[in-house]
Amino acid sequence: MLEQIKKTIYKVAIYIRLSKEDVDRGYDESESIKNQRTLLTKYVENLGWNYKLIDIYIDQGFTGTNFNRPDFQRMIKDIEFGKINMVITKDLSRLGRDYIETGEYIEKWFPEKNVRYISVTDGIDTFANNNGNNDIAPFKSILNDMYSKDLSKKIRTALHTMQKEGKWVGGRTALGYMKDPNDKNKLIICEPEEKIVKTIFNMAISRKSNKLNKRLLK
């Protein structure tokens, strides 16, 4: 296998993912993506002449428990077309957090396509037979899955608690309201839209009154 690694010209894909949960926890999107790109690009450069970086695939704001991500699926298609035969991620969780589907890719799909997978910080290299880190990859996938589910549960609990306290936890606000610039969980009246909302309600009330008057006159 080591001889195969030395002789093969690898067409490398760098895959980067930053989930919405990461952003909610305070990660800066642009900075995190930049750091992952820098780390992995330098890693490929240090591998040597027989490793060619083909493309960088980036998914921002997508959970690791769902593999139906735009750039991940684009990478999968490129693998099927023979453009890619090596995938590199910063760590195993960037590839995915669902341990069953992550295992399917690492243990079955990638090998069937003769694709080498490397997780840099985990020290995983699926083409290195004597790499002990490969043996614990399934356990890391399970831990990543458990972490994701636990985090999701905590986020839902926190949101429910905030809702009970009357705090705003939604995204886009209704017409006539806006988020308080000093408190994103508080709604205040949007003065430019206030007149529009009042006009709509007055028109609705007027129409109901007209319909009621017509019924009384009959």
C-alpha cells in the first residue's frame, strides 16, 4: 500500500465545512473558513509534487448530520467523474457528524471509488494500513454524532426557555416590527412600516363595517 501511495498522482479535494451551530457559538464565519483553507492548502503543498490540488469545496451554515450539502454533493459528483481521488478535511467532524453515514463514506464508498481520505488533525489516512488512528475513526464518529445531538438538544432547550420568557428567537420579523439594535431577542416597532400596518388594519376594519352595514340594511 505504501508503494501505491508513492506511485499514485493524487488529485486532491479540500473539503471545508462550518455549521450554523459553530456560528451560534461565536465562530467568525470568514475567519474560520480562512483558517481551514490555509491549514489544508499548506498541508497539500507539503505533501510534494505528486499531489495536485484540484478544487476547494466549502459549505457554510450546514449541519454535519445531513450530507445533502451543495458543495459536498458537488465534490461527490466530481469523484464519480474521476476528477478527484483524494479528499482532505481538517478533522473528521468537518466531513460529517452522523456516524453511520460518515462510516459509509469512509469504510465503503471512498474505498469503492479508490479515494484516499485524510483527516489532518485526527491523523487519519485510509491508505496507510499501519496507521492506528484509522482503527479509532469509528469511535470518533460516534462521539461526533453524540456531541451534535447533545448540542442540538441544548440549543432547543435554550430556545424554548427564551420563548417562555417572551424573547424573540426567530429570524425574519413580521411587518411593522424590527429587532432591537441593542438586543437581538427583543422586538421594537419599525416606524417606517408602522403607518403601513395601521393602514392595512384600518382598511380591513372598514371593509368589515361596510359588509355589516349592508347586511343590516337588507
